[in-house]
Amino acid sequence: MKVLLINGSPRKNGCTYTALAEIAKTLNEEGIEPEIYHIGVKPIAGCMGCRACAKLGRCVIDDQVNGFVEKAKEFDGFVFGSPVHYAAAGGAITSFMDRVFFSAFCSGRGDAFLHKPAAAVASARRAGTTVTLDQLNRYFGITQMPVISGRYWNMVHGAAPEEVLKDEEGLQNMRILARNMAWHLKCQEAGRKAGVPMPKEEEVVFTNFIR
């Protein structure tokens, strides 16, 4: 079993990475294979809502988003990490996740995420973490992905990686989060082996409030 940890910070080895690395280390100890994916610093355009992905089978904007959705099919769980920018998730990870999740389902590639467990992690010097976590968790809630938690909100604090390493409670929660993720994945695997069927899917119905 494999978990993909997405570093949504422009800093490849910064505070967000430090939190994800602690999760990756614990996943390894639990027999789960982790991989950290850095979204990088190249501009990521936001979703245009054009729905071309429904016809093309991919996002019309040809950048790393399309490759990531394909890569996601190989993984059993996900952790999305973001720094706090202006009391919210960073702009790059927001644009990235908008397009990843919208194009995956409009293009018929929703199986890359459907029913797979996911978690969000936020890093900040001081505040804005709970708002960021709420923002990121919404992607999972609308995608039928079980949300994995720790024993506290999934956050670390520090203005630099060496400060995050001093956040003992934050790092402990990263380890607890990792063990909870591993436990959930093992339970899913046991269920499959026992013949427990996946939830029944219904044809999607769209309504609005215009009558």
C-alpha cells in the first residue's frame, strides 16, 4: 500500500515538508510506502470551469495537473500539505487542488480518489491553520474520501524547519495521523479480502434553487 504526500509549499524542504517527512517516516514504520510530491514553483493556472475535461478526458491546461491525476491512481491514500498564506491555503496548492479534483471527476478519472482516505496538514508561523485545514478538507468531503485525523488539528508551527522540529506536540500529531492512516488502509484491505463490497454508486443528480 502506498500514500502520496503532496507538498504544496513553494519551499521544497521548508516547514510543510518537515511535517510531511515526519508522517512519511511513521508510515514506513507501519509498512506503508510513502512518496512526497512537490508541486514546485512554476505557475499553476486556476480552474476555468470550462468543463473541457469532460470531453478531453484531461484538463485543457496542459501542465503537471494531468500527470498528477494519472499518478494518483497508483496510490491508496493521500496527505495534502500547505503553508498558511493570509490565513488560508497557499495560492498554488489551491489552484492545483481545484483543477485536480474537478478534472478527475469531470473526465471520468474519479477512481483516482474515490473512497481513498485523505488528510490535510497545515504549517504556519502562528495562526490561520484551522481555516486552512477546513478549506483543504472540503475537497475530500465532496469526493467521498474518508478524512483521516490525528488527536488534534493536523498542524505544525514554526517560521523555519528547525523551529517546526521543536514543535513536539505538532510532530507527535503527525505521527498519530500517520498511524491512523495506516490503520485505515489496513482495514480497507482486510475488508476487500473478506469480500466486503464497496458502497453502491448512484447516477449523479444535479439540482439548483432556480425553479
